[in-house]
Amino acid sequence: MTAPIDDTAFAALVARSGLALSPVQLTSLREGYALILPLLDRLHAPLPRAAEPALTFTPEQA
């Protein structure tokens, strides 16, 4: 699993991006980041065989 980032490092990344956020906005963004972490872990994970299409398209040869 992707390691969560601590509050100080997260605030530094947001400041580095040039965003001037209020503490409420920073908290909200941090909550959204926590929801994205599991998706990032699945992004590069191998897919099961069931995820492959059952059929393949073969164009007609003229």
C-alpha cells in the first residue's frame, strides 16, 4: 500500500504547488487524498484473468 503522508509534508507539497489554502480547505484536500491512496495502489497492480475480454476483434481480410 502507498504510504500515507504526514501533515507537515502534505502542507509543504500544497504550498509548493502555489495553492494558498485555508486550514479548512487543507483538511478537506487531505481527506480526499486519503480516498485516492487505495486507487493509486490498484493502478499498477496486475489485473486478474477475468478482466481480459472474452473475444477479440479480427477485421475481415479483403
